Amino acid sequence: MNNDKILLFVRGLVVLFVSHFSLVVSQAQTVMDLIREKPQYASCNYNTYPDSIVTELTPAPEGKKPFYLSHYGRHGSRYISSRSGYDIPYTMMNHADSVDELTPTGRRVLEEMRLIMADTERRWGELTNYGRKQHRNIARRMIEHFPEIFCKGARVKAISTVVPRCIESMGAAMIEMFRINPDLDITMDASKRTMWYMNYQDPKLRKYMTTEARKAYDKYTSGLLVNTRLMEIIFKNPDLVKEIVDEDYFNYYLMKMGLFQQNTDRYKDTYLQDLFLTEELYRMWQIDNALWYIQCGAYKVNGGKQPYSQRYLLRQIIADADSCFKLVSPGAQLRYGHETCLLPLVCLLGVNGFDFETDKFEDLEENGWWCSSVFPMGSNIQFVFYRRDIKDQDVLFKVLLNEVEASLPIKTDCAPYYHWKDFKDYYLKKIDAYKE
């Protein structure tokens, strides 16, 4: 299959988006299958967003028309946020080279690492051109899917966190919308005044790695990063080199270095990716998926409260929607932020079963808690609202996770649509019950 295939897990089904082809659904694929098709899936939050998405959206109930869209999205593909992630394997390789311990394969690996380091230097955390393209495409598809919302004179209010890559992602999307429809009333803002909900980092919930969680995590991950095969093809004397190379750290960060390059404009086809077997990438995914579950999911061992870190964001989404319902003109509110908000928001909402609770990391894969499917670079959640006219009190909406219709754990008689009054009642009670 082509490398541009992007796979996303949707409530027990794996939805395969193929550029320029029709939607394909498979009920049998596993994480291993996804990694085999697209190795970058193993990199979790370093995964990339689909270049194009071909999917059909369920028509609204008779008489209901879209009039408002609310969105929270992650910035697009970026360079790695700090040098440290690349420095770890790079320093180890340079040290081994200085004592003539690299094989011919090892020397080729080091040369590719040098090219990547040079390309990335002083761009840490910056949005790439690929990231801008992602948001242009997402914005274009919003207009294509919901022309009734993005019509002449419609108000589009976009805000972002104060982080440059988020501001640029917002700008790329809004420029594309204006290019398509210059009659849109677009405003943009990035201010510290909205950071209290746009990128709230709860000081208590940030202490997610409790003593008990650490013990469980260390036990689960023990041995997963051992890669004797890699050591033998890169170093002449692996046993001797272990004095200067930490096998686990080297294996993990070299994998990350190779996979991360898919987010950039250069060295995407790096030789580093070819060093690893599917099984080795899968073990790295297991490690990262468990860590993200501890940090953002309802992990029982550390109290299961991590999703509530985004209670302020959810309250604001609800309040903004209620205020926009009073407007005659259609419109949209678009928010550009980070995966550390998007993933716990999805868990708080229970989108596609991501409110799953367990105390065993072994349960995650079989129950569909696959973080790579939620927060690739450019990921987003959209709430699309429908009504007959401004007097219609029975407002319906549906949720799109990465532009695919998703489910919520609340009752409905018109799935994938939900009654807004039911949503508000359920989630306001849920976050009101949270004890800080």
C-alpha cells in the first residue's frame, strides 16, 4: 500500500483514509497492522495528519441545517520541540565513532543524523511547511462540507494560544478560508487572556506519575526497549559499546528521530526508519501509549482524574455555543492549541470510548485506547450544530474527531447527531461533580 495512507481508529473500527480513493473500513486491523502500513503511527503524538480525507457525512434529520461550528485543533506538523530529543542518540553515536566502533551501517546512520541535526538546528518547535499545508486542507474541507456555515458574511472567530506554531496554524487556516471566500467576516486573536482555558495545565493533575503509577509503568515497560539486533548492526563490539551507549535510550530516541522526520520538509525518507522492524516500533508504541494514558486518560492507579484538566475548555466551548445560538448569522469559533489539551478533552467527553477506565496497561489496545489515532499533528475535534431556524429550540449537533463522525456516551434518537440540551445536562453535571 502507499505511504500516504493514514489510519484512524473509530470505536472498534479502523477507518482507512486513502488519498484520492474511497473510504475503506476494516474491522480486523490491529495496532501492529497500522504500524506495518504506516510506521509513523508508532510515534504517537509525532504522528502526522492525513494529506487528504475522503469520507461521507451522515445527512442531518429532515429540516435541520448546519449553522454553527465549534472547533479545537492542535497545531500542524512542527520540528522537534527541543534539541535534547535528538542529542541523546547523536551524542552516543559521535562517542562511538570517536573510538572507531561504528560499522559501515553505523557510519551511514551517523551521517543521516548529522543532516537531520543541521536541518533542524534553531528551528526547535517551529511549524513546518507541511504543518501549514495540513491546516489549509482542513480549513478547505470545513468550507466544502459546511457551505451553509461558511457563507457570505458569516462570522469566523479564530483564537490560538500564544505559541508561535499555533498562531501560524491559525493564520494558515484563515488565509485559506479567506482565499476561498473573501466575504467571510474573519477575526484572529492570540492572547494570554485566553490561556486559562486554551492551554490550561492543572498544577495538581500535572503530578500524574504517582509512586504507584511509576511502579506499574516501569514493570509494564521493562524490557520493551531492548534491541540487541540494532546494536549489532550499528556497533562493531556491542558489548563493549554498552559502556558509552545506553541501549534503551539509544533505541528509543533513534526510532523517534527517524519517525519524526515525516513532519518536516527534508529527509522524510531517512534511512533511519528502515533500521527498525514492525515489532520493534510496536513495542515503542506500547511504551508511549501507556505513558499518555497515565498523563491524560482515566487511569485508575493515579486516580483517573486526568481528563478533568480540560474542564475549563469544555465549559468555554459550551458557553460559546450558547451565546452563538442567539445570532441570526451563521458562524464558527475555531481554537488552535496543543495535544496536551486535545487528548484529555477527548477523554473527558468519552469520544469513541476514550473515557475507558482501567488499572492495567494491557487492557488499552484491545479496548481501542490508541492515542495515535486522536492527536496526530493537526488533529482536531469539531462540533457541528444544526437547527431549522433561529426559533428552533431543539438544536442538534454531531462530533467529528479528525473530520470523522464520532460517538459520545450519551443517549440519542438520531445518531450520529445528539440533542444539545442532553449534552449540556450530561457534561455540566459531570464537571460540576469534579472535586479539585
